Amino acid sequence: MTVTQAAPPVRTADRECHDRRWSILVLLCASLLLITVDATVLHIAVPALTAALEPSAVQLLWIIDIYSLVVAPLLIMFGTLGDRYGRKRLVLYGFVLFGVASAAAAFAPTPLTLVLARALLGVGGAMIMPATLSLIRQVFTDRRERAIALGVWSAVAAAGAAVGPLIGGILVGVWWGAVFLINVPILLVLLPAAVRLLPESRERQRGSWDAVSAVLSVAGILALAFGLKEAGSGSLMPLWASLLVFLGGLGLLVVFVRRQTRLRTPLLEVGLFRRRDFTTGVAGVLLGVFALVGLQLMLAQYLQLVLGDSPLRAAIRMLPLVVSAVLGGLAAAHILSRIGMRATMSGGLGLVALALTPTLGWGVEGHPVMLAICFVGIGFGVQVALLAASDTIMSSASESQAGGAAAIEETAYELGAGLGVAVLGTVTTIVYAPGLPPVPGVSDGGMDQARQSLASAAHVADQVGGSAGGALLDAARWAFVNALHTTVVVSVVLLSLTAVVVAMLLSRD
């Protein structure tokens, strides 16, 4: 008698996951949007925040920058934790922490409290971000579909950074704390949806999780980013101490890399960096986001404090950046399949450099049409380059390495965002302060405060009032415009050099 085995169920867990892959993509992109918006949501809110909490120039930089500086060093640790113990669990914990931190930031009574709340937001964001990309790698097994999904993901990443000022401009008119409090009801919707939709990791890494490697990676990246930031701004320590911190970070990362090559189950497959396409893609992400986020902060202040736009009007005028970023993400997969990875990435970076060039001839007068054209070029170019970089990074890793590869990409993203604000903001400050001459009728103490930033100069001018206040504001606007030109030159040179290097190193397919 022949025993016939029962056929396996038609709808396995993998089949169900495949069937709802586009719903999962929507959920992951909504989660990513929440995190990337928080990186730039304060850019438009700087004047209102300055008036409400009266932070010093150093405190203001830390309020803006601490989020990315905390996210960046934690991404590798949480990315590998998700690979090993489950990405879904990490996302759910991250949602809870992000919601608590958002509420704390909204009601922060002092600048220091807001800095700490923003740091906690960074921890929550670091728990969520790697899973959004590695789950796409898990759910979309077909490379053509994965390219489309990655295009949508990278569009949301860039659009989130771009739409942050728009959301900030709308909400800051109600109350500056609303830019954080809005996260709470959104998370209350996302949390139960994530419980129902997100799959668990199909293939988890075996072996013990190396805590020493995690500490080395976190401390190394944090010291590297902090040292670079302080070397430029000198807000907390002298230059020599900043350089020591930077070199210390490099040393820790060297020890981290050597340790990974000796472990049987390393925390991170550093061998990925031996692949030229992977390394080039990471560099493209770093410098693309560096230019986008850093310049966005400068241009948001230009619109409000030089051209006199309200927060809402400034946010609306930045809409072309948002729309072009979304369109770039949707078109990038098609462009990539037509002209290849090398031309797509280098061409996108070159387009951003070209779009920035006209701003070098601007003064304190408005250029509404040309500004919109420049924003379109910046948003579209960055997005196309980021899609090409993301595709080559994720295609270089197996599913079991997806979390680590995603963490590396997102570390480059967050380091680019943090360093873009820190480095380009520091360049602007270095040129702005000496470019603001003494103004008759304004005290030496008032001038010292005005030289800290354009927002501080506007605050001092409002306090002084009269013709002296008007003269101070006019002088500060011109000083800021001249500093902005220097910042744009630095960005154009970096983007152009990166485009050339990508064209030389990256394969066509």
C-alpha cells in the first residue's frame, strides 16, 4: 500500500509575505519618512526655536545636529542586531522609543532638555532605519521589482529630508513643539500595522553577537563625526583636541576592522568594502546627502532671513525640491536600466553641482523662477544618484548580510546629513562672522551676538530697532550671502570631484 504524503499548504509564510510585499513597502517607507523628516524638520523652525528657547549658537547647532550624530554610530550595531535576533522586533521597540522621545522633545523647557530628547530620537531612529532597507532586500526577491522598491525607498529618504522644512514651516506657525508632537499619532497608527504586516527575518545569523565589536564601532564613528564637527566649529574644545578625538576615532575603527577579520562570526562583513562598486556606492550616498542636507539648512535660512519669507512661504518655495526628489526616485529605476549604474550615479551628482552654480551670482534680491529651477535640479540629481548607489550596495550583499549592508548605507546617509550641517554650517559661520563689520548704534556685546549667526543678528536687530537695527540686519544679510557663496563653492567642488571618481571606478551595469 502506497502512502501518499499530504501536499504542503499553498499559502506558506513566505508566500503570504510575497503577496503583501507592496503593503510592507508602504509601511517601511512611512517609517523611513518619519525618521528622515526629523533630520531636517528644524531647519525652517530655527528662528521660532531661537525666539522660544533662546539657545546659544553652540546649543542651536547641537539641537539641529545631535540627531544625525547619534543615529550614525548606532546604525551598524542595530543593523546587525536585527540580522541576528529579528528585524521586526527591533522596529517595534524603535517605534515605542521614538514616540516617547518625540513627546519629550515637544515639551522640552530648555535647550539642554531638547538636545537630550533629540539624542533619544536618534536612538529610536537607529533601531528602525536598517530594518527598512534590509526587509526590502528580504521581501523583494526579484531584482527588477527590488530596483523599483529601492527607488521608492530612496525617493522617500531624499523627499523626507526635503519635506522636513515644509512640515516644519506649516507646524511652527502653530507652535514649535508641534514639529515633534506630530510623530505621536502617526506612530500610534504605524505600530499595530507593523505588528500585523512585517515578517520576521527568514535567515538569521548564527553564532554569538560580539559586544566588543559593537562598542568599537559606536565609539569609533561617534569620535570620528564629533572630531570633525568640533575641528570646524571649535564650540567645545580647541582644534588640537578635536584632531585628537578624530584620530582616536580612526584608531578605534582600525581596531574594529582588524577584529572583524579574525572573528568566525564577525559583527560586520568588512569584506564588502573590498568590492569596488560597494565602496563607491557608499561614498556616493555620503557625499550626495552631505550636499543635500547641509545646503538645505543654508537655503532655508536664506529664504527666511535674507529674503524675508515667512516659515510657511519659505517651505512652499522649497516644494520643487520635494517634488523633484519624488519624481527622481520614480524615474531612477528606469534611467538605471537604460544607461547603467555608472552614468546614473555620476550624472546625478553632476546635475546637482550644475544646479547649484547659478546661486553664486545671487545677492539679497529674490530669484523666484531660477530658485525653483535650481531646487528641481538638486532634488532630481541627488535622488537619481542615491538610487544607483543604493542598488549597487544592496545587490552586493546576500540576504544574511542585508542588515549589515543596509546599516553601512544608512550610516553613510546619517553621517552625510550630520557632517553636511556641521561642515557646511561651520564654513558659513567662519566666513560670516568676520564679514559682518561694526554697525553704529549697536553695542560691542550686540555685535558679538550678531556675529554668531544670521538668526542671532535678526534677534539683535529686532531688539535694537530703528535705523541701527535696520542697518545691522542689512549688513548681516550681505555677510550671510557672501558666506553662502563660499559654502556653495565647497559643495560644487566636492560633488564634481565625486562625479568624476564615480565615472572612473564604477562599472557600467
